[in-house]
Amino acid sequence: MHNFRRIVKAGIFLLLVILINGGLDYALYPYTYSRAEMHQMEKREVNQLIVGTSHGKCGIDPAIMDEILGTKTFNSCQGGEYPIDSYYLIKEASRVHDIKRVIYELDPGYWVTGDGQNAQYISYIREFPISGLKFNYWKDKLLDGDFRSTFFPWYFYRNQVKNVGEIINRKRSDEYKNYSFAPFDSAAQTCRKDGFIKRNRVETEKAPVDPLNLWQDDNLDPRNVEWFEKLYDYCKEQKIQLTVVVTPVPEETCALYPENYKMAYEYLNRYLRDKDLLYLNYNLKEDEGYSRSILDFADQEGHMYGDAAETFSRCLARDLLCK
């Protein structure tokens, strides 16, 4: 009898923890861009997927790709997306679509930094549908990480207590129920259903590049290389055409850190040279038709304005058409 009471008390305690944790998750974890994006990627007809970082998100326009190539493209790039995330996004897209080509936008800075324990760390995995693939993603990404990211996702938003009312109202809204991108629009950007974010030309201070993300050969994170290898192998096994693209960076930025960019591009040339893929580095190509002037970027790091992205995307699509 005594043991039974202990079991009941433990059960009640566990239930309370689950209820409180669920309440905090509902109240603090906001409506994220990843939620809307994963829904659109799953529901739209897609045969060409773009993965990578925020440079690709703002720089490669799916509508232009489709216009020139006759494809059905979705842009799954996002800030904080590391090779492991790109790998699982490709596998998830391939689960629901017949993917013919993957465009992997490669930002060298992401290869010399670790996957930070922040809100972006779990943004995609949280939105994956329940499946064996999601379990493997969790195992490979989070098992060795902070356990709070798995069991207490609201922990990353614990400083949002003052915004609880707004978060709850958003989750009750039609925008949330319909996976709308409208809440993420602003004067500085417009978010589209094909995953592209158009950066608008507004007056903002162009913050300098974070020196911590600049390439150093001895800072190369082997884990990022390992997951790119898995991505490459998967595309090859599935007969998916893989194209690696380094989007333009302002000439003014490259001039500030010439040795770092030189080392990065020399490494990539060596590493990718003998692989069965198309590699296009638009900071090395002698080409006309796209701009590398700081005036066509929203910041020094390399996020293009929408009109510059359209011009660049036409050049990229033309190059893919010729290959």
C-alpha cells in the first residue's frame, strides 16, 4: 500500500510537470518562421530545393529560377541552418516530393562555427512531422546538446514573459492557423510562400561582419564537413543533382578581410574540385549581370536587396541552364 501511494504521488508530480511545461511552451514559444516555412515546403509542389543560410534566403529567388528553368523551387535556407539541418531538410523534402536538384548555398563562415545553443538551434527540428526521420534528426543534433532544448523548448524564450499575451493571441489567430508569413513582414522585408525573403531598400546602418565568423583554416569544424559529406552522398545515392553556390559578398567586405576570404575559397576549391557536383562561386567568377557593390546589399555581410537578388538569380539560372 505504501509503495502504491508513492507511485501515485510520483505519477501526479510527473503529470503536473508535463502540464506546467506544456503551458510554458504554449505561452512563451512564439509563432516562428520555421513553422510557416515547413508547412509550405510540405504542401507545395517542389522538385528543386534550395538549402543553406540567410544569404541564400535573401539571394536566390525561386520565382526567377522557375521562370527560366521551368522548375518548381522552394527556398529552405535560413539563418542558423548548418549542414546537418540542410541534410535533414533534403531528406524530408525527398520524402514528400520528387526532388531533382538541390542548390546548396554555402557560406564559409558556417563551416568554422559551431551550431549555437539558441532558439534557431531547434527551430526546424521542432516543425518536422513525427517520423523516424525526425527521431534520427533529434538523435544526431540534440542528443549531445543541452537537454533543455528537447524537453523545455520555451527555455530559449524565457525572456519573453512580458510578451505572453501577444504570443498567445498570435497562436489563436487565423494567421497562425493558416501558417501565414504576414507576421514576419516589415518595412525591411517581405516574406513569400516559396520561402524567399525579399529585402526592401530601407535606410539602415550596415553592421560590420562579425570577425568571429571569418574563415581560418585551423577553425574548420570537422562536424560541418562530415554532415556535408552525408548530404553529398545522399544526393548522389538518390540521383539528385547537387549544385554548390557561394553567393556574392560585397567587394568592400572582401577588401576588409582579403586573407580570410582567400583562404576560404582556396579550401573550397580543393575540397570540391574532385566531387561530382557543380560548384559556382560568384565572388570569383568574372561575370556581368550581377552586382557586388555594397549599395546593393542590406548589410556588409552579404544579404542582397530584393532587386539585386532578382538580377543575381537570373545569372544563376542562366548558368544552371547551360550546364
